[in-house]
Amino acid sequence: MTGRVKFSQMQTFWQDVKTSMAVLSRLPVHARFDRLPLAIWAFPVVGLVISTACVLLLMICDWIGLGIGLSVALAMTLGVMMTGAMHEDGIADTADGFWGGWTAARRLEIMRDSQIGTYGVLALVLVMLARFSALSATVNGFNYGAIIAAAILSRAAMPYVMLLLAPARADGLSVQTGRPDRKAVTLGAGVALALSWALVGFVSTVVAGCVCVVVIAGFMRLAKAKIGGQTGDVLGATQVICELAALAVFIAAV
């Protein structure tokens, strides 16, 4: 009986990981989207998988002598390919919508438009430059764990926005999946903090976690004021901003 229970728990664990992977990446995995409110605890695990692959490529490229700049660029390219650039698309659409419209309805309309505007281009360029600089700094300091920890913590931030901020639209992924389970969100935060602690240490994890909390609170307030809630684009932007904030903390701590 105990063996069956353990097997069932392992099945649930892997199903949750695959479901989260299907939502946050373009990897071909089978998912049960009806379990997403419970599976959301595994978002940090997706960050672990994607960032570890990028770090391995980064280390190999640097080891064979491609140089830091090209190595970082190739690692960033792999990350974008694995995620389908969904987070980058989120930051661009959010910038366009938040500052390109005068009403909440118009901002949401702009965010849904597939065309990118001036604010989106500027936000995307600045974010990619910041990421390139931050990753280059971690490579210079041989602080590869910081890259993985930042990816993990930033994925744990997204469920909190989904939990605390209602969807801004009457349709979309946020509405279809429903509000995440509070226990699953808390478990995800615990997983993220534990993994980050193992990678960069207790103090850096606590400071980065606190900074991410401040970032989340400020960004949620902005989203509430601009569009009345959260969307998939807002969640993607949350990941990008929190990742950069965590990287900044880890770089400063070296």
C-alpha cells in the first residue's frame, strides 16, 4: 500500500512539473492544464531546468574560447528558444500598453495587438542589454549559481501575482486556469528559496527575496492602476523584472 502511495505521489510530482513546463516553455511535454492551480508550485523547477541548460551552454562556450560576450549571447538565445520568448513578449506588450493608452480598455487592446510599438521596443532593448550585462558580470565572477537562482526566484514570483491580483480581462489564460491554490503558491516559494539558498547562500537569498517582494508589490500596484488587474503579459514582465532585480543583488553581493 505504501509503495502504491509513493508511486502515485511521484506521478503527481512529475505531472505537475510537466504541466508547469508546458505553460512556461516550448518544450514538447504532455500537460494537464486542469491541474495548473495546484501544479503552479513547480514554476521554480522550470526556471531551474531552463537556466541550468543555459548555464551549461555558457560554460562550454566560454571553456572552448568563444569569449564572454559570444558565450552569453548564445546562452541568452537558448533561453529565448526554450521559453518561446514569452517573458520578453510580456515586457514589450506591457510597456506598450501601460504607456501607450489613456484608458484601461485601450491599454488592454494595445497589449493584445501583435504589433510592437516604441515603448515595447525600448523596453525590450533595455531589458536585453541589462540581462546581457548582468550575465557577463556573473561569468566574470564565476558566479554561475546566481544565474540559476535568479531564474528560480523570478518564476516563483509569477504565481503570487496570479494569486493576489485578479485578471484584468474576462478571457485569457489567467481566467481559464483560475486563481492558483494558496498552498501551492507557498510551496513554490519554499522550493525557490531552498534552491536559491543552496546555490548562492542564505543572506543573498533573503536579500534577493525581499527585493523581489518589493518589486512584486510595486508592479502589482502599477498594473492595478493601469489596467485594473493582471494578464499573461503582466506575468511575463514580472518574471523579467524580478530576474534582473535578483541578478543585481547577487552581483552586488560578490
